[in-house]
Amino acid sequence: MDTTRTPAPRLTPTPTPATRLAPGLALAFAAAVGAWAVQLVVPALSALLVAILLGVVVTHVWRMPEAVGPGMKVAAKRVLRLGIVVLGLQLALDDILALGFGVLAVVVVIVAGGILGTLALGRWMSIPRPLTMLIACGFSICGAAAVAAVEGNTDSDEDDVASAIGLVVLFGTIMIFLLPLLLAPLGIDDRTRGLIAGGSIHEVAQVVAVGGIIGGGALTVAVVVKLARVLMLAPVIFTLSLVQRRAGGTDAGALPPIVPLFVLGFLAMALVRTFLPLPSAVLDVGQFVQTLLLGAAMFALGTGVHVSLLKKVGGRPLVLGVVSTALVFGLAFMGMILLG
């Protein structure tokens, strides 16, 4: 009799969410620590700028394994929002109120003018309306988050969404370097430059990077203005859903919250900073945590910037991206300068 036993098959453990996210998050946070170390050695270099540059370089010289994908996506979205929440500790409530009615009115003009102007330009350039709408909202409101939010209220497909997000990352990253260079020779004070940055740049992370480069009081005021643009997402999506229904399209999905949770968290931290006597050590720790969180997020966003985007997107959407970026910047520049 054959007594040889057949070995039991090895069971591959089912990966948990933590194990799936760990490689990408570890890479993003390692890059953030490296960027922070560079800033310690060269204080003139913002850790946030170094992080996004590192992401751009890495994506061109190294084919990242699929295992890091899930964690990198979380870094670019959830970690970013956590960083913005912690950033609230650097801002007192009276700084938010100090923006005033004039700045908020300019924000409305930027969003409305950017969307309507980009739609008109896209129609003139014969670019499909769904892609044009995604570009218009992404460039005028809050970048990739706006693209993803309005997708359900358009007839766009996956290629349209990928192209719009790619353009947001590409042109927003270009503005990180270009905007400070454009504003530096004009003799504009740091706060006004922060207002212009918050009113014109696409992604929150990119706004943070520019605010860090400008320095002074630019960072917090830039983020507050940017969050005011984020708040415009709800009325824009509501308007798009009404247009979709009246045109006989598919029923719009659930509307997003009027105020996103990370914005509420940001304001909650600002309230804590305003009404509680926090020691300087707590604020210093908060700033360090903020740098790590936002650095990891911007590294992840930087890996999305690749020259292959230029080939995939095509010429006309690229031109529309250039003109839309210039339009939003022009509205922000003129509005904030007039207020000054």
C-alpha cells in the first residue's frame, strides 16, 4: 500500500486593506521624510516642492510595481485631506474672517468665469463637451476631486476622466514653478501673492506647495482661498444635475456634501487654535505632522506627471489646458490686485 501523503495545498492569505496599502504609503512617507531632510539641509527649498519634484523624477526613471498603486492613491487623496486638517492648527479663525466679502466675491467670479470661459473655448475648438466640462471644473474649482465629482453629471468615459486628471496634475505642477516666477518681479506682498495662488492653482496640494515657496503669510491665506473654491463644488454639481435632468439625460447621482469633511476638520482645527491656548511645542509638532502628510500626498501626485500624458491627451485638449489655466490665473490676479 502506498502510504505517501499528498502535501496539503498552501493557502495564500487574503491580503487585508492594511497590507494592500502599506507598500504605497510607505514609499510616499519615505519620500516625505527625505524631502523634509532636504529642507533641513537647504532651508530655502520647501519640503513640499522637493516631494512633488521627487515624484516627477521617480515616475520617469522607475517603473513602480503595481503593489504600490493602492497606497499611492490613498496618499494622493485621504492623506492629503488629513494634512489639510492638521494645517488648520496653523490658522486662527479671525484669519479666515479677515478674507472679507471682497475676496469671497472674487472666488465666485474665478469659478464661474473659469467654467463658462473654458466651456466656450472648448466649443470653439471642437473639443467634446464632456471632456471640456471635466477640464473646466477641474481647473476652476479643486482639481482632480472636482473632475471625479462632476463625472456622474456628464456623459464622459474613463478616457475623458483620465485625460482631465492628467491635465490638472500637469498644468497645476507647472504653475508651482511658474506662478512664483511671474509674481516675484512685481513687488506684490506675500499675502496678495497667497491670495492669487489660492485663487488660481488647481489642486490643494499644489496650492500648498506654492504657498510654501512664497513664504511669509502666503501659505495659510492661499489654502483658505482654495478651500473657498472647494465650497463652490456643491452649487456647481447641483446646477449640472439640473441641466442634465432638463436635457433628458440620466438621473444624477447623490450630491456631495455641501461642506466636505476635510474642510470641516480644517475649520475645527482652526477653532481649536483660536479658542484654546496651545503651547508652541504642540504647534511645532502639528507643523511637522502637516509637512509629512502633505509631502506624502504631493509625492503621490507628482508620480502622476509623465511626458506620456502629452501623447495620450492630444493637441487640442493641451491647448485648452494652457488657455484655461491662463484664464483662471488672469481672473484671480486681476481680482486680488483690485482688492489690494
